[in-house]
Amino acid sequence: MREIFATLPSVGFRSQSKNWFARHKILTGILGVILFLIVLGVLGSGSDKATTIERGGSQATGGARPESPAATQQAPAPPAKIGDTVTDSDLAFTVTEVSTAKRLGGQFFQRDAQGTFHVVTLKIENRGKETRTTDSSQFKIVDSQGREFERSVDGQTAAGLSRGKVDLFLQQIQPGLSFTGDIIFDLPADATGIQLIAKGTLFSKGVKILLEK
């Protein structure tokens, strides 16, 4: 009897020791293909998306991986400047002019800046296939101290009433067309390295344009 019981564990062990993958060859193959696709997806998601800046007809691209195996790091492209065109979510932005003023308005409606008004003239082109509507919340200025500035409602209203310039607030842009308008900011005297952040949509990361020459 002792010999019979001694043989029972060894039989159970041999039956449990059979390789699960060997007994399920089809499922093993399917799992292998799924794991392979997951690895490819992870590697592909890590690829860099380049930002294109159009400078006088030529294009400069930043953020791309270096082609030479010996190169370990590629210097980022210089920031866009006045006159350059940058694209975000099918909208192309070009700052054509930046002017400053202490006071804006006409004879019957004037506003004084708390600091200095910066009037940014911006051309927006719709390179997509659907009508787009811009909103002033898609634009702001940041300076070298990391401060963020929204548009000045007082300056915008005074300039609009006196100069008749197009405001960027709730403007429709048809596919293949563009319009140019002003967006006005009130900045302190110590604001340096100011850059305009323009977004193609409310939820996109946006592009930066240096406003100092």
C-alpha cells in the first residue's frame, strides 16, 4: 500500500508539468503576435514630431532625430520671429508687425495703458479643409520670467473703435483663405523676451513667435 501512495504524487506532478504553451500552440502564436504589435506601437509613439517654421520661403525643422549615429543630440531650431510662419492644427500664423503705445483710442474713447500697449498684427491662414473660428483665448504672451499675459480688453476696444482694425475675437476663416487682425496686450516695462503663443485650437499646445527683433 505504501508503494501505491508513493507513486500517486509523481503521476500528478508529471501531468501538471506539461508546458501550457506546448498544449496551446494556437493561443501561444496569437499572444506572440499581440506582444509584437504592442512593442511596435510603443516604439512608434516615441518618435518626435517636427515643428516647421517657414522663413522667407525656406523651411527649418526642429525636434527631429539626428541622422548620424555619431550625433547624440541635435540643436533645436531657432524660435520663429516676426515675419516667419508657423502652423498649429491647420492654422498658419504670421506676425507681420508689432507696435507699442501708451494710449489707444480716438477723440471720444481713449484708454491709457497700465504699462505699455503692445499691438500685435497677426495674419491667420486656414490650411485645413473645414471652416475654423478663432477666439482671443487662443493667444497669449509669455515673457522671460514665465509670466503669462492675456489680451487687454480696454486696449482692444479703444483701438477697434478708433482705427477700425479687425479684432481676432470670434472670426471665421474659410479653408484656403486668411485674414489679418490686431491683438493687443498691456505689458509691464520689465517684460523681456516676450513671445506670442498662438493655438490652432483651444486644446492644442500652440506655437511660439518671438516678438522682439
